[in-house]
Amino acid sequence: MKARADIIGGGIAGLAAARALALHGWDVDVRERSAALPTAGTALGLWPEALAALTEIAAAAAVLETATRVAGGGNTGLRTPDGRTLLASNGGDGLLMIPRPALLAALADGVDITFGAVGQNPGGAAAVVVGADGTHSQTRLDMFGESYGARSLGAVAWRGTVAGVVGRYGETWAPGAMFGITPAGPDRTNWYACIGADGEFAPPHLQHLKDLFGSWRSGPAEVLELVREEGILHHELFEAPRLPAYVNGNTALIGDAAHSMGPFLGRGACEAIVDGATLGRCLAAAGSVPEGLAAYDRARRARTRRTVAFSRQMGQFAMMRRGFAVRNMALGAVGGVLRIGGALRPGSRGGN
């Protein structure tokens, strides 16, 4: 089946869907609120499922040109603020790191985007409307009502990428707080921090971060010496509500609009890419739009909702305020070298 699709949002999910549909012969109109693609941003993690989806939509080669494969070793693990290693990692298990601007540029290659545009193309009726307008999606509200707005996770995050490499990677867990460090290339480092708190904090942020994490002997102090105030991104964390469906009529939600999640699994960008590829495949294989959208909903909704819940639970587990001593003892008792994707996940926004 071939027709026209209006895609609201030119982020990772929207561009992945645009590429997928175009490859299957659809006419695609992408409308993005921003004036241009971003030129700055932190590194994102791409797991094997995302790389397979990128291959399906003919973007893997461009991504691999700029991505860095994470390698584990003795300097990577899960630690306590006093520097004690709870779990060591034997590698990234296929994890790639890529700067957000590079990923968006690869996805946007060959895609026509109308920048500075809001909402659906008023020029004509599309067979399918794709809501890829992020965590605070207006499309989602239009589909299901105001009660389906994004919900605060009661946490705030800081993140950034710095020039230089450090001696330790992984995550540090403490009561009500966490700090993570990953490679972002041969000479750059990605970092992210999170605390349990409501609302955002006013800048300047660097001194606040040093006050919170500067005494930790597990790596944050080293990274924070490389951080500059202008390179810090800060925001409150939100989660999309559980939806009765990802489709309604001829409209489908993808990416953060459908399943925005906390950054605690580093899966937001991955799931957005898989959404786009799946939507294109389902519509191409279907005999009608309702059939194709129903197939997309079956393929993606249950799985991504489990990921949203698991991400929330992982954040609560990492920053638990009670029982953390028992948790640490249990993790430490595992001993040896254990493969832990969590110690290598990037601090992406839940996507995207």
C-alpha cells in the first residue's frame, strides 16, 4: 500500500518513520517546530535492535561512520560514592554511542523537512498522520484528551559531553542520586546525573553539581573538572501515561509521544528508531491503513510499555533511599565480572 503521510515532528522517531515510509513508496511530509536540526547534544546509545532498524531504513552505514563502539574492561562498572565496585562490566554487549546531531543528520539525509512548522499539513488530507512530537505531545492530547499529558517522575537530570577521556566509566548509585559516565568517542566523554527532586533548578548548574557529586570517589569529580557551564543540559524527567492504544483513526503515535520514559535504561532513542521502521513495514505490508496501523500497535505497544515500566523501576532501584545497604550487599555478593548494560547506558532524555 502506498499513500501520503503527514509526520508531526522531525526528531529521531519522525525522521526514522519518514525514511521507512519513503523507502516503501509513500509520499511523506515532515513538519518540525524547530528552525533547524540541532548542532549540539549529548551521545546516545544504540543497541543491536536499533542498528537492525537503521539497516532496514538505509541509515546504518552513515551512523556507523560516526558511532563509537563501547568496550568494557576493568575501569567500567557500578560503584558506590566511596569508590567501591559493586559490579564490573565485561563490555557494552554491542552498544554503540553516537552524538545526537550526527544521528539526526544521518536520519534526515534525503528527507524533506519543513522547519518552523506546527501541526499537520493544512494543504490536504493525508492517509496517515504520525504524531512524533515528543514527550509533551499535542497529538497525544488531541487523540485521547488532556488527562493523557506527560507525568513527572519526581526527578531531575543534568547531562553533557566533554572533551577528554577519564579513568573510570559506569554508574555510581547513592540514596536519591546517581551519576553516570560513558565514552562518547575516542577523545570525548558523556556524563549524566540525576537526583530525586520536583521541578527544575535555576542556573548556574556547575557549582551545584560539584556540591552534590564532587566528593564522590567513583569518577564524577574527574569529569566535573572538564565540564563547562555552557555545556550543561538540565531538565525535569517525565514519562508518558499508559495509553489505551498507539493509534486512533488514521493517526499513530511513535517515539516519546507514545512511550516517553526515564533515561535509566538508555532505550529512548532505540525504541524511537524501531517504532519508525516498524510503522513503515506494517503499513507497506497491509492492504489498508486501519490494518497497517493495527499491526503497528500490536507490534510496539505492549513491548514499549514494559520498557517504560522497567526504566522507571530501574531509576527507583538505583536511587532508592531505603534498603540501599542491603541492595549493595546483594550486588557485591554477585562478585566477579558480570555483564551489566545499565552501567553503560547513556543519559539520553527518554529519548529523543
